Amino acid sequence: MDEVLLKQALEFGQPYAQKGKVASYIPELGKVDGQELGICVKTIAGETLHSGFWKQRFTIQSISKVINLVVALEYQGFEAVFRRTKMEPTGSSFNAMSHLSDSEAIPFNPFVNAGAIAIVGLLVPLGLEQMLSAVQGLCSDKYITINEDVFQSEWANCARNRSLVYLLQSKGLITEAVDDTLRLYTQLCSLNVTAESLSNLGRLLANDGIQPETGNRILKEEVVRTTLTMMLTCGMYNGSGEFAVRVGLPSKSGVGGGILSVVPGEMGIGVYGPSLDSKGNSMAGQRVLEYISRTEKLHILDRYAR
Ligand code: GLU
């Protein structure tokens, strides 16, 4: 892989940006330029490749759910996490609540809002300061901070997520205070990252939780395996099945336009393209990843067959 390929991939993906729309249900997100597109790749061997808007800051949104999951697994363990959510893909949208109405039901997975909010409850004792430094460490980016404008914009428009928190509380799936849980969830969605920060996180996951530069283990192997499996099966909302066929890499998208992808054993990839499809995935970003995966034969089943 080289930067010529990344440039070609962006050229291939760019026209698709026009077919999507930037998120507007969080009004502040509606202000970004939907035509921006960028990518950063970091290999375990130490190479950095990039093209387009790779330095542009944007809010992490649902990609924070990956970080919440790894921190909760490290801090509270597998049993505590999966008492609060299942591990099943869902055919429903990311903020659906209909499946929670049965008294026995628990959220489908850690990446739908209901599951992610239940997991953030486990992180409330850590608080924002510790979570922020965890995010900065996992993404090797000390400049990650809260985008106050996006946070305030979502906080003023979070009736649906608030009702999910109450539903979870009524089922005993969160025991932490409603406001503390919802505020921390929303703050963690509002963190400003770049494609490069995401590629750093991807590279750490690609390297089984060991930071390549230092050789230090940051995450347990089984935490990484669980997280990558959830990303592969549930990371792209209700588009996860088709994305797995077309790209075949553990990935997680956010409505800020980011996609985090992992090529296990090789590299992390961060993509930014804020024009979204109807499911909330970056329209052009998915095409960029499809182009790269096809050209370089990165689909995990292609690689397994080799
Ligand atoms: N903060 C967003 C929400 O909860 C995240 C959604 C997303 O990226 O899927 O609605």
C-alpha cells in the first residue's frame, strides 16, 4: 500500500459524498462540509500514510462506543458488560427502542445507543477526566478534547437517548444516576478526533493491544478479540452485514463521518467523510474502504484463504 493508492481510493469515493447528507438531528453536525474526505493509515511496522482531510478534527460520535467497550471490559470485566447487553447484530437503527419494550429484553449489542449507554453507566465512577485521558492514550493523541458546541447541541436535543436511559433504568440495566450516565455518554460522543487518531487506535487493536512503539501491552488480548468481533458483526449499524461482504474488516462508524477500520496483524485505518447514508455511515468513506480492501485483498476471509 502507498499514498498513490490512498489518493486513488479517495478519487473513487468522492462522487458518493454527493449522494449522502451530513447528520442534522444534532444541529451542530449539520454545519460541516459534506464534501470533505480524508484517510490515514498506520502500520504496525511504523509507516504513516495519508491523503485528503486526514488532519481535520470531527466528533468521534459512535466510534467512542469502541473505546467505552474496551475500557469497560478492562475495568469491569466480560460478565459485568454482557449482563447489560447481548452480542447480537440488529436489523434496527442505532437509536431504536422498540426491541427493549419486552420486560426481559436487554440491548442487542454494545454499539447500539441502548447498549452503549448501559455500558457507559459502568464507566460513571471513572468520570470524564479519566475517560478523556484513556481516549487520548488509546488514540495516541493528546489534543483530543470535547467539542463544546457539538456537546451542547446534542445535550439540548437528546430526548430519545434520555428516554433510553430511563427505559434501561426501569429494567435495572443501569444503576447509576440518569443525568450522570447520559452526560458522560454524550460528552464521549463529542470528542474531537482526526482520521489519524482513529488510525492510531486501529493500529493498537490490529497489534492485539500492544503499543508498537513501546512494546507495552495496553489492552488484554481477549478484550481486543471481543471488541474486534463486535466491530465485525455490529460496527456499521444495520449496514454491518453488507459492509462485511464488501469490505470484510472490523470497523466502527459514527454520525460525525468517521470510520475506524482494523486490518488485524497489519494496520489501523481512519477515514473521515461526513456525508452519510440513510443508516448513518459515511457514504464516501465506505467506498474508499471498499476500494482499498478490494485492491489490496484485505478482506479477512481473503487473507485467511491465503
Ligand atoms: N451521539 C450520537 C447519538 O447518540 C451518536 C450516534 C452515532 O454516531 O451513531 O445519537
